[in-house]
Amino acid sequence: MNRAIIFDFKDGYLYVGKELSCQPHFCIPWLAVNTPDSGYLNASFSRLRDVFHNKLNESSLNRNIVIVDDVLCSTRIKKLLCELFLNKLKCKQLVFIPSAIAECISSGSDRGLVLEIYNNRVVLTPCYDNRIIETGIIESLGSLKSKKTIEDIGLTENCFSTKTFDKLLNFDDGGHDLNEMPLVGLILKVLKQLPIDIRKSLLSNIIISHESKEVDLNSIRHHIKLLPDSAIILSLGSWTGASIFSIYAEQQKVKSEYMVTAQEYLCDNYRVPDWFENRF
């Protein structure tokens, strides 16, 4: 059986493994850049070829590939990945699945407020019906390192426990810079931008994904649980979610809106797959 291979590029590392596995087989350091040039393309091709031949002991020819991509991944990076896998490595097809959707799938849900905590940034992504609500996405570059507390934006532990959820959403953040707001303030800011009928649904399905060893997860959980009706649900991780998605799509013979084939790419008859086209 020609099992799909899952690639998860996350925070300076590449996690690789075959579908049907519970977790990736290995990970290697991977340098990500915002403006790739021809030198970066050639170096990436060399490293990926080594991954196939020396770590997976597999040929890349006609393989199905699933890539977990950052919700904020640029079209330019996706075009680079199409060139690498479909042209240079001669893979058969490429599926991009947003990391936030993969986190929801691996938690057993089709919805959730996904908190992805990286070494130098935090991305909050609301998902519903396996689609991203793009108006609610927030990225912060310093919230976990900020010295500001929930009291600094007019919230206290006491108000979490005594005020109703609807009143909490009316808090005035005072125009604080997103990079200076504590995480709970960011969560409330996201919820305020969402349709009323799904706010509580997402608040009761908060998924935390983190790779940074500097994160005080217990402190984060403590503050989130102060929010009325909130609940943190467990996820097996974005790589596992992508593996589950790949198996389901194959069994149901689903042609994903996230997929591009080598035939489409090489004939210039393709669009770069993007979750934005299937947003909620």
C-alpha cells in the first residue's frame, strides 16, 4: 500500500511520518524563510531528497503528500512547496491542511478555538465545521512574554467568576497593542468578533498547541478556566490530525479543496490550494 507521507513544518522543525501512524517517525531542524530564493529552493530539495532516501527509505516518485501548513502561510511559500514536491521530487499529489484544522480533527471535533503557541508568537484561530473563521484570526508576537496582566486590561479573577459571559465580552480593551495583551484578553477579543451563536461553542472547545519549552502551560490553563463555560480539550497534535484527515479523504474518495496534483501543476492549470476559499 502506497501510504501518504505527512510533513508538518512547525517552529523550526520538520516532522515526518506515514499515515496510519499515531505520531511522526522523526523530526529534523528546518529553517523557514519568508522570502525564499533559488539557493533556498535547491538546499530544500537536497534535504527533502535525503529525507526520502535515507530516513524513510522510500522513493518520492508518485507519492501522495500531505503538508500541515501554518494558518498564516503565504502563497509564495506554498508555490515553493508545490515546485519542490510536484516538480523536483516527482510526487503525485499535494494536500495542504491548515494546522488549526488538523488540531481540531485530532481532538475529535469539527470546531474549536485553537491556540498555537510558538517560540516567538501566538496565533489564535477560530474553526467551525472544519472551516476557519478568517475574521477572528489574531496573531500576537509577545503576549506570553508581556508583563501585563489581566488586571491591566480591566479584567480580574473576581469578574471572571461573578460576571456573566455576555457581559465579559463587553470589556473595553482600551486599545491595547495585541502584542502586549495577556492571552485571556486575546481570547475575549477573538470571541467578540465571532457570530453570537457560535461563541460559547468555541469557548467550550479551546485547543492548546505548543512547542515552546518556555511556556507555562499550567498558568495558561488556570487563567483560561476562569472564563465562564470555558473548557480545554485535548488534541493529539497537528501531525496526527493530518494523518487522520488523509485516511478519511482517501477512504471516502474525497477530492479535497486543499489538493493539487502533479498533472495540474505541470500543465500550469492549477491554483495554489488555500483554506481561504473554504472559509466559514
